[in-house]
Amino acid sequence: MPQNRFLAYLPHWRSFGALLFFCCALLGFQSGVWVSERPGLAESGLLIQAYYSLSLFVMGGVDLGVPSGGSTAGRALVWIAYFGAPVLFAHTVINALIRGFAPSHWQLRRVRNHVLVAGSDELILSYLRVLRQRGCDAPIVVAGRNFELAVQEELREDFGATVVIGDVTHEYFLRQLRPQHASKVLLLGANSLRSYEAASVMLGMFPDVGSRLVLHCASLRFMRAMRSTEVARQCQVFNTYHLAASGLVRNHLLSHFRSTSPRDTVVLAGFGLFGQTILEELLDSAADEIKNVIIIDKDARRRVLVADEQRPFSGPCRREVFEGDIANPGVWQQLQERIDLNQRDCIVVLGTGGEADNLRTALWIREKFPLAKVIARSSKGSRFATEVAQEHDIVNVSISELVEENIPGDWVEFA
């Protein structure tokens, strides 16, 4: 069982233990056990025996003396209570003191103008890296339902963050985080519905937070479906693939378009979330620079239908769809029969979720079509992939690096 879940159940185990030790003492006294300092305890009434059974939690057996008389089993029950009750009481008191005097507890009580970040994935680390690199020294509070121990240590040591375990959809927990006093609030969780729920609860408690609230939605379809909701209107909603795609187009494609013939061919090999957002960004910012858009994917036709449902394809360029694996040479042969890929005005973006396939296919395309511009995607920065790309004149991009490079300035720069 994960550590945080185990700690959550501790109060129930303490209650069970308290009841167990109380019953052990009471049953022992009821069975005829008496103690050296209270010889008449065995003949006393139930209420008196219950009173002394409860006193074991505070005083142990120091004022009662040694259990005597009665049966062996009865004395064993009393001895169990003698040892167990004071240990359980001491553990409860110490645990309460540790919680009460924990640094995070006192820091949260007085924190102001802080950056509140909720979530538990890689996106938090990316954001905090950019925050510190751009010179922001604001206090950081990171909240989430679970964090690996190594991640907690990295957050504390590298970013000076206060890490708090809890559910940001609960009002009591949100009050402890003091979002009404935060300079910026970012909900960066991977569960889209929970992020909107947390935003809804927070806005209901602190309506003024909306202008400082940034919400990450991992699902593009869900984000588009929710764009007309009150939560989406009050805060800033984004998707990591949108940030990455806008950075890719702005930093790598627009300059290439300007250096080639009037209109180019763009091959999107992989039409998942990244490929779809690249196409959207191209149509928004460079539609007049594109002659052909070629889509290759194992599930290309269904994904094109889904994309068209959310945003119909339009523009001066022509779109063609090829269904198949990017690792299948036959797909590229079919494409080559239709369009000459060995041209400077051809860009191939290998954007599937298979990083190894992207890199290997990029090398193959570079060999077969040396004039084309080849871009291979990875999820995280890779030294090996970067070295290979440099050796073979391939552009290697990672989602995490593109996101970090394109985080808006107002997320990290505030008074």
C-alpha cells in the first residue's frame, strides 16, 4: 500500500487499538484479576473497572501495581493493556505534535504572494524549472494526492517548494493552501475532469482567483467541449501539445517556409494529439505557405474524422490521408508515387508516440530523401537522440523542451 494511503488509515487503526486495549483490561478485571495497589478492584463495579481501564492510556500501570490473582488468561489480557495502552497514547501524542510543528504547517499559515501548483506529473517540474530560470523567487507550494519520495525531495531541494499531500477538490484542503493570497495558481494534473472540478470548487470559494488561475487539460476533445463553460471563461485553459506545437511551428517551420519556394509540402507522420495540434497551428499561422498536407497514421481515417468534428479542415492547401505504419516502407512508396519527397520544400514531421520508431524512421528518410527537412519527436530531452540528429542533419524536438520554451511570460513573471 502506498505510504500516503497507509497514513490515511492510521486514525482508524488507532481507534481499533484503543478499543482493543480497553477491552483487554476490562475483561481481565472482570475475570477476577486484581492489582497490588488496588486489591479490591476485582470486586469493584463495572464503572470503576472501566475508569481504571481508561487510566492505563495516560498512566499505564504505575499507580495500579502488578496484576495478580485471577486466571492466567485474565492476567495476560491485563498485561497486554499495560503495555499497549500507554504506547498507543504516546504514539498518538507524538504524531499530533509532529503534524502541529511541521515546517509546512507553519509555512502555509503565513504564506502570501506564493505560486500554488497542483498536480503530480512531469509538467510540474517543467514549469518550476522555467519559473526559477526566469528569476522568480516567489515561495512555491506544491499540492497533490501522491508524490514519489524522490520527486518530493527534488521539489524541496531544487526549487525550495513546500510539498503538501491532499486532494485539491476538497474545500478544507484548499483553505490550507490559501489560493486567495497566491500570485499564481496552476492546476497541472493529468486528469482533465478533476482539474476542472478543482477549478470549480476554488472559484466557488474564491471568485477573484480566476484571473490568476491556469488550468491544464490533458484531453483536447474535453477541453474543446468545455470551452463554453463558466470555469473555462473565468480562467486560462491550455493543453501541453498546443504549447509544443506552437513552439515547433514558430521556431522550426516558419523560417523554413520563408527560405523555400512559395508553398511547401508538410508530411505529418503520426496524427495523434501532437500531429493534430501541429496541423491546427499551421492552418492558423502559415496556411498560405503550405501546398500539401499529408497525414500518415495507423488509424489515420478515424483520427481525421475526430479532428474534423472538432475543427473542420479548411484552407488553400490540399490534404491527403494515408493509413499505415510509419515504419512500413510501402506507405512511403505509395506517397512517393504521388508526391516527390526529395525536395527542399518538403518537411517530414515524425510525431508518433513511439520515440524509437520516430528516430529510426527519420534516419531512413534522411537517407532516402536527403533534400527533405526531417523532424523527429521525443517526449523528453534525450542526449543520444540529439547527438544522432546532429550527426545526420535531423531536427530532434522533445515535447517537454518545447513546452518549457513556450510557457507564457505572465505565468512566471508577476508583481
